[in-house]
Amino acid sequence: MTSPLISVVVPVYKAENCLDELYLRLKAALGAVSESFEIVLVEDCGGDTSWDVIERLASADPRVRGMQFSRNFGQHYGITAGLDICRGEWVVVMDCDLQDRPEEIPRLYAKAQEGYDIVLARRGSRRDPPIKRALSWLFYKTFSYLTDTKYDGETGNFRIMSRKVVENFRRMGEQLRFFGGLVQWIGFPTASIDVEHAERFEGKSTYTFGKLWKLASETIIAHSDKPLRLATRFGFLMAFFSFCYGTYILSHALIYGSTIPGWNSLFVSLYFIGGIIIAILGMLGVYLGKAFDESKKRPLYIVRRVTFNE
């Protein structure tokens, strides 16, 4: 089968009321570039009727290809699965809630034709609640610092990539997935354009604070060992200050013939150091646990059913 010019990969979760509108707007936007396209919808077992809608769309238009997981694996695994089965020379990744506007795809494609393998959609003005924007800003600043990279927090998953980038992404099999970070690590010429960030078509985000915290911590652990190196530096720093303070106490006793009272401060210091040691050991345990998970070599996702024949 001839490969389409453009594939659009969309992870789907609790989006039963968005999919028809998403399909219509994608078909119109992609048609302005080429009629040779496909829409890959990966349903992540949200518990609604999204899969029924995907089956209906796929039966009416063979350019729609659907996949459903056996259980909920997560957004970044949905993107991974979509990239594994897409066939386009160029691949667009976007969310299903229509905050990523399909009408921006022709602009992304046009920019890519200037010689870029990756073109990011930069959200100049995000239509998210202030607390979510603040947490997102904090995460990307922390992520950039701990991974020693310049990651643009104004960009999300919405982007277009060449087949060369997709093929290299598919070679990366680590269990902890952060799509944006993995693509940035790959490299290749990259550009960005400013796009309009729309309101959610309906409903609200399914990312709770707990889910965001889990995603942020796992992402940092997957891409950086800098927390361990910082913990080591902190340990040496504490040892240096302890040595200096011990030298001061000894000098004071030799000069004045008396020790310095301060049992309360001593106990506080012991508890503080003990807490730091336990925290560092816990951090080591987390890294060892993730290394254990990687050693299992389990599949990244399991497919229950698809709407197409391989």
C-alpha cells in the first residue's frame, strides 16, 4: 500500500463527544495539504464509548485507523503505539481535546518544507487554568535544569515530524515515556511556530494533581541522574560544615577550657541529618526500582483490537 503523505496520531481518552468534530476538522485541514493522509486514533480505555465512535469513523472512511489498548496505559504510550503503526512521510502528533487546532497543521507542514525534520507548535497564550500553567512552568524549568537541556515549556505534544525522526523514535524502548523529551534527545533540525491554543471542546482535563506529580517525577527520573549527583554534593557539603563546626568546638574547648552547651541544637541536627540520609536512600531506591522495571523487558503496551488489517 502506498504510504500517505501525512499521518496524524491522536491518543484518545474519554473523548466520545470530541471525535466527530475532530475528524471533520482534521479532514478539512489535511485536505488543504493533500488528500493522501491517514488519521490514527489510539483509544486508551477511558471507559466511555470512544471506541464505538472510532469504529464508526473507520468503517465510513478507510483513512481512519483505530487501535484500542487492553487497559489504560497512558497518553505517552498511546502516542508511542500510534507512531508504531503510522505510515506517513510526515507525522503530526496532537491531543484529542481540540485545544491543538487541526487548522494549524498546514502551517506546520509548510514550515517543515523549509528544511526542518521537526516543527513544534508553540502555544503563545495557553487556555488552561492558572494553577495548571504555573505547575507546567515549574515542571519544565525543573526538567530543563535537571536534564541540562533547554526545553521550551510553551510547547506540548503538538508537532510535525519527518519519517526519519519517527523511525528513530521507534528504536527507543525504555519503559518510562516522555514523548517530548525523547524527541528532543533524538535531535535533527528543529523549528517552531506560534499557534493559537484553543479552549477544550468539552469537559475538563483528566490529569489530576496526583497524576501530574507522578508523571513529572517519573519523567525526571527517566531522563536524568542529576538528583543523585546533587544528593552526593549535598552530602559532601554537610560533611564539610560539620568538620568546620567540630573544629570550632575543639578550638573553643582548648582555648577557654570548656565545651559549648547546646544539646537541643545537637538533637535537631541529628534528626535533620537522619532525615536527609533517609531521603537520599529513598531516592536511590526509586532509581533502583525503575532499573528493575526496565530489566523486565515487558512490552510498552498491549493491543486489544484494531480497525484495520496489517
